[in-house]
Amino acid sequence: MHVLVIGAAGMVGRKLVEKLAAQPEVLGFEVSRLTLADAVSPTAPAALPGIAEAVTVDLSKAGAARTLVASRPDVIFHLAAIVSGEAEQEFEKGYAVNLDGSRELFEAIRIEGAREPYFPKVIFASSIAVFGQPFPEKIGDEFFTTPLTSYGTQKAITELLLADYSRKGFFDGIGLRLPTICIRPGRPNKAASGFFSNIMREPLAGQEAVLPVDDSVRHWFASPRAAVGFFVHAARMDAAGIGPRRTVTLPGLSATVGEQIEALRRVAGEKAVRLIRREPDEAIARIVEGWPRNFDARRALEFGFQAETSFDDIIRIHIEDELEGRNP
Amino acid sequence: MHVLVIGAAGMVGRKLVEKLAAQPEVLGFEVSRLTLADAVSPTAPAALPGIAEAVTVDLSKAGAARTLVASRPDVIFHLAAIVSGEAEQEFEKGYAVNLDGSRELFEAIRIEGAREPYFPKVIFASSIAVFGQPFPEKIGDEFFTTPLTSYGTQKAITELLLADYSRKGFFDGIGLRLPTICIRPGRPNKAASGFFSNIMREPLAGQEAVLPVDDSVRHWFASPRAAVGFFVHAARMDAAGIGPRRTVTLPGLSATVGEQIEALRRVAGEKAVRLIRREPDEAIARIVEGWPRNFDARRALEFGFQAETSFDDIIRIHIEDELEGRNP
């Protein structure tokens, strides 16, 4: 089977590729070819010589999707996106990449299939940004999407297109509404959500981290490892049972900042916790106030998607996957 | 104020224009100019000499939206659409008109506003086709949109764009999810929903009509007069209170076919009812089975939108507006 990963240079895309390189059997079918695409040059894994290739391509450019689809990949992971903050600031660019890029991909598949029968599986990375407040404390599977960002709007629209193209039989689509991925590896970033990872990752590396919000702030998390697991599971699962509602809110862990910190204390001790510096930031607090806190992700659980059930596990996974098992 | 009606040659568009020609004061502001646009030549009302003009324009054609917006209308009624059946059969055409046409309009407004400040009110005709089963017997304001047609998908996507463009301050948008309009004037048509009107309109004109489904079938209705009222009310209302959730499910009347027939008996007598011929059609019954039956349209009622509360009224309105008061 030929697997295409679009957005292969992003954090989750890279980890998905690493997993496929290390354990291609995890997909339940033989990977005969692996194409990695991204607007930023992706790196083909050395573990798959002769099978993996990397292409640098901007999905929003004319003809780009057609080129990717011309080789008729059997499974397409579509993770390419302009992130939330950038899509909000650069209105045209956000729509060009997140909406038009996705639509070009779907259209390219439809047109390829009109030429010669073709029915790939398409796994689309959506986001809980499709929800906007006010919403219930625990958002159910049938709650409506009222995004409060252009990014969330673009994701919600792509979910609708994914469902319609699947319903029409152009491809077999599954949309995955990812929780906030935590603990993100790498350096602290300025994203409003960055602190959820920073206050765990930096202390685990012996560094100070800034906490800009109150301990009572609650949010919805899954580890990078769980994120990779969601995509692998979606590729393996029989999508027949999913019906016309092609996008699922994935399971995650609802935790407060206080609960994160308690987990850090249990796993890494008081000296790690002491590295968290409280520096309230009203602007960040206001942004975070509008984010979902908890979900009742019943459908995804029924389909067999799994996430962590304790923040201790999320921290341990970070230590295993990013710190080579070194617990400070 | 300059008022633009796009889709002015459609059934609701025509009635809206007739109303504005007869009682322009109903909008609560002076209409200094009225532009009627449609892909099919609209007819400018004779009642507004020097004010009304008709333009034949296909919104999906390059530059069409820019041309319409160049004259900077203050209020834009956007009712242009390919109907459900055609959008389902002609995939590309449906997306070109219903999605791209709407987006071109929104983009044209955004670009015009970037040139020189411009903030029109945009009233968009959406549809209960954004909902797809399974759904509750009575669909609430926060139920999610899972369309089962390309038409419904295109309407749901346009609702999302309307909300995002409004949120960004490009225009003041309101989306109206119309009930099935009944009693449609004109000749019987082949639309799956046609019989809801046919079994009322034809007997009222002394003609036979075919009923293809069971008396227990329940659906969601408003009269053409109520539909015009929805658009007028949306133009008058202060949209500030509507918040980021820009589309409302409009009020309507939930009635069974049996209740329709009882109303016909009360208003027009047994001889009208006898003109309804029962001819079960499994194909139509199956299509109708998937349609919404009832809504809890609380938000729209709070905003002051009003529909009929009895089918007797819907029939009387048809007699007044279409039959010059002649009750057979």
C-alpha cells in the first residue's frame, strides 16, 4: 500500500512518520511506498530505504494536489495546516491553505477517480477549535460547531466537505478532532496554549517555566504518542461503521493546571514543581477562557480510539519518548 | 438605502421584491435604490420607477460578485442557489453556485471594504437541509449540522463563512434557515417535497393532486408570506444581539399530512379534500423519511421572527395572496 502523509514536517506529522518507519506493521497492511509531503522540506526516514520519499509542496498552489494524487496513494494522512494564530492574522493565507488546500486535495481525488476508479482512505486532522463558547462544561458528540476563529471555521468547513465527498463515494474519509497535544516537545513557543506544555516540559529538563493562568483552568489533552495512535487507528479501522458523520471528537484527558502540577509532583518531585513561576497574564487568561474544557467523546471511544486517562501517564510518555527515560 | 436582492427571480425572491415594491416602508428605512439580480432575468417592479433596476448575472461567474458590490448596496438579500435535487445531480455546478458564488460575494464585500470602509448587512437564505438524520424529534438550536446532501453541505459551509466574515467585521451577516415553504404557488413540480404544496394548492383550484406518502408524515412549514416576513424582519432587526452565532433556525409549523388535510377540510370543505388521490410512492416516502419534522426554534422567536401557528392560516394566506380571496 502506498501511504501519503501531507504535513509530514509538522510535530504530529513527523512523529507519525517516525512510527511508520519504526513499525510499519502497526498499520495492519504492508507499506510498499511512503510519500512525505510538506511546504517545509520533510525528511524521509532512513529506516525505509527505497520506499520513502520526501516532496516539498504547498498544497494551496495550483496543481499541487493533482501532482500528489497522480501516484494514487491508498491512504492519505492530511495534516497540513496554517496554525490558528497565523490563520487569524493572515485571513487570505489561512483560507488558501486550510480551506482551499484541503478542497484541492479532495477535488484532485474526485477527478482522479473519474479518470480511473480510485477510492483512497483520507484521514483529516481537524481540531476542537471548531467549537466556540458558550458550550456545556462537557461537549457531547452532537453539539454544533460555532468556531470563533478563522482556523476553526476552516477546519469545520473541511469536515463538511470530507463528509460530502465520502457520502458521494469519492473517498473514504475520517476526520479527527484532536485534543490539545501535550507535552509538545521542542522549545517554549508563544502560542497562547504553549504554557500547558511549557510548565511540564521545561521543569522536566531542569528549566524554569512561566504559568500565566490560574491553577483552576481546565483543558483537554492527549500526548503526542496518543495523537500518532489516533491516526494509525483511523487508518486501520473499518470506516464502514462510521456512517455519514465522518468526523469524530477524539478522546482526551480533561485536567486542570493544578492537576497537571500535582501529576508533575508525583512523577518528578517537588524540585520540578518549584521551577514553575506564576506570572498571571490577563490576555492569555482571556483567550484560554474561551476554550473547551471537557468532552464526552463517546463515539470515538466506541470506535476504539484511546487516549491517556491520567496526566501522570502523559508525563511518563514524555520522559520515555523525548528524554530517553531520564526522569530528573 | 440601496437594497440588492440576489436570486430575485426565484419564488421567495420575487415575493420579497413585490413586497418591497408595494410597501418599501416595511423595511423601516427609505429605499432609494433597489437592484434585482438573478441568473434568470428578474423583472423590476413597475411600482418603483427610477429606483428599481434588474440585472441578469450568474454569481458563480468570475467578477460577477465584484460588479454587484461595486455600487455598495447597504442591504444585500442573498437568495441565489441551485436547488437541492440539481445540486445533488450536478456536483460541480452545485458547489460553483451555492458555495463559490456565496464566497465570491463575501470576498467582494471584504475587498470593497478594504478599498474604502463598507459594512453592508447581508441576509443569507439557508435551509433546514443542513440537518441530516438521525436527529431528535424536535431539533434544538444547538444541534449539529450533518447534511446528507451536497446542497445541505453548501448551505452549512456558507453559514460558517457568514459567521467568520461577520466576526471579522467585514459585514453584518444573518443566516436564515427557512422551513419548507408551503403552499408554493405555480404548477405541481417533481421535487420530492412538491406534494406538501400540491395536495393543498391543486384542490383549492379545483384540480386533483397526488399524495405519495402516509397521512402520518410530519414536516416543518411556513407560508411564502412568512418567508418574506423573515427577510424583512432580518433587515430591520438590530443584529448586534445575535452574537457570533449568525444563523438562526426560523420558526415554522410542525404538521402532519393528516393535519394539513383536516385544515383543508375546515377551510375549503369536503369537496376539496376529495380531490386528493392517494398513490403511495416508496421512493418519495424514503426520501421524506430523512427530513426534519419539528424544531425548537427558541432563538429566532426571541429575535422576533414569526411564522404561522396553524395550517388553516397557511391555507387562508394562499387564498388571499394567490387566489384573490376566492375560496372554492
